[in-house]
Amino acid sequence: MTTQETTVTLPVNSSAETLNLGCFCRTLNRARLRSYIESDPSLQGLMQNIVQTRPHLFSSTVVFLSSEMAQQITATVAAIERVVTLPAYQAQALARAPAIAQHAFGPVGACMGYDFHLRAGGPKLIEINTNAGGALLNTALARAQQTCCAAMDWAFIPNARLDTLEQTFFDMFLAEWRSQRGNQPLGSVVIVDDEPAAQYLAPEFELFRQLFQRHGVAAGIVDPSALAWRDGRLWHLDAPVDMVYNRLTDFYLSEPAHQALKNAYAAGAVVLTPHPHAHAVYADKRNLIVLSEDDLLAAWGVSAADRSLLAAGVPQTRLVTPDRADELWAQRRQLFFKPVAGFGAKAAYRGDKLTRRVWSEILAGDFVAQALVPPSERLIEVDGVLADLKFDIRAYTYAGQVQLLAARMYAGQTTNFRTQGGGFAPVIVMPR
């Protein structure tokens, strides 16, 4: 659309794809973003830390999405949530999960994330995450945008829903608490991850800590090794812990350092969210196999409408087994390989990039092969030079309801936060 020297008018009825490839203005107001990130005095300096240590966390522009794509994402999420409640689905998902995942205390899992690539036929689900990071960061980012030119004023009108999202996220945790504890008061929350200060999304831990405290809930950021299980309670230092916001990627709490948390969760002594049960029924990549098997879904009584949504929205996924090795190797250029318990694109491979050495590692591990769905592209300007970046769309959800859409822009084989000009980007849904 524009650079600082040239302006090209794009009408409101331009397609999302046209805008993604033609509007490369900078829309991020960094001063405004800092004011939202550091909304509490306790967060002063956080934005400067982000700029210095995580320079590619935030993109300076937005991603455009058609209203039809947005509606299909919402409908696909809802269809999956309906399938997940079926006894037959639950049985197959839990049959392969460890004992710790069999517990169902009431919470459904906070901070769910559904990741999509966009194609001409609609959004394609790439994976489901049970501890999707970035919700509060993306809320602040979306609120910090400003119009780039008069032709785009329609895209940056104030959105009252963004102003209430932080309350929505707190209410989500409160709903998790009440689903297990009823009307008992929520007194304390700890945000748990291994070496939390070293995590890439550590700034968001600070935002959640402040969010809980703003609502009168004591909150801390804790390494799980600092937790203790004694007297039937989970403790941090000398204080009992009511709820744990779980950011660990040890989804079944199998590591020795997580034993205290595991004991407390298994005993129902702490409200843990997200939890092992949610990972088993949502985020294990083998669930994508089931969601892409129309005959099986039909046998389970899934409606024709939901099956149609899933057939359109979930790429065919198969389990990698030795007896399929020759077939999958021959088809590898049309496939993407992912570990069944993977996260954040770790150990995930495009088939056309595979070496024989990596292929042998895939065959020896637990992997699925998903039909390759290339990501969409976004043209941006970096230091006066135009560059094509890839992007995916993340739907942050709770109990099947989409709370926020955000994009992640990157270059390379998989999503990352190492690309100049890339990072999180707000999503602008086009008017009809």
C-alpha cells in the first residue's frame, strides 16, 4: 500500500490476500504498546527488556483475514470441541495416555490455541496447543495499532472488545477454579515453568502475575523445583498454593523436578490448568489422525455438518509406522512430519527437506505425517527493503469459544521468533 514516500489507495473491498501482499505500512505505535505492557508500576522497564532481549517478538504491522476465513476458523474449533466430548473419542485418546492424564477434576484447560494455515479452500488446522502462549502479549499489541493512511481508517476503529479481553482471560481462570472448587475463594496462583526467567515468553508471565494481583489474587512466578508437596497441600515457600497456571512442556509431569506438582494434581489438592488430561484429548498429534478420518467420525455419530467442517479444515494425518515407511518416504514431498507429543515446531520437518539420517530418526520415534499445507505470505518492509514472510493464524480459545485471533510471521521452515520484521502480529478481520 504505502511507504513513507508513496501512497497507493486500496479500497475497503480489497481482498485480505491483496492487502497482505500490498499493504506493508508500519501500524504499531510503540509508545502506546509500552503503555499497555507497563500498565502497572510493577512492570516498569518490561518493554525495554523485550526490545533488548526479544527484538523479534512483535511485528510492526498487521495481518488481514477475510470474514469468511474467520468464521470458518470459529466453526472448525466448535466442531472439534463437539467431537472431543464424545465418549468414543475420549476413550481412544485416553487409552494411549499415562495414568496422570486419566484425572478429570472439572477444569477444561485455560489458554487453548488452535493454529491454522490459510489456503484458497479455507483455513487448515496445523495443530492444537494446550498451553498456547501469547494471549496477553497479543492483546496489548492489538490495542497499540494506529492507522497508516486515510484509506485504511476502517481497519483501525476502536474495538471495545479488545479493552475487555484482560477481564475475559481472568474470568477464564476463575471459571477453571470454580469448576473444581465451587464458590470457595481463589486466594493464590503460581505461574509455573522450568527456569521461568529464561523462557522466551517470560514477559507474559509478568503480565499474568499482575493481572491476577489486580483482581486481588496473590500471584508468583515459580520454577516447579521450588514447590513442595506436604500435609496434603502444594506449597511455595511457606504459603499454600490454590491454583497453578501451567506453562510446562512436560505435559504429563514425568520429570523428577515436577514430582511435587504431579502429586498435588493427582490428589486433587491443587487446581492445575492446563493439565495432562487436556493434553491427552486435545494436543497429542495422534488426535489429528482421528479428526481427519471421516468414516470413523461417521461411525461415532458425528453430524454430517461437523464432518464436512473437519474434512475441509483438518489435513489428512497418518501415524508413521515401519510398515508405511516406503509409502511415506515416496510421498514425503507432500507431507510434514511431527512428533506426537511435540510443541513449538520442535523436531518437526518438511518432507521435502528430509535427509536419510533424519528419516531414520523419525522412523525410530513417535511421529505423525500430515498433508503439507504451505503457509500464506505477508509482504512487509524491513529497513526500506520488501520481504515476503510466512504466517500462521492462532485462535486463542476457552471452552470452544474463540477469544482472540493473532498471527505469527516468520521466515524459514517452521514458526519462530528469529526473523527480522516477524513475530506476533494483530489480525484485522475484513468487513463483508
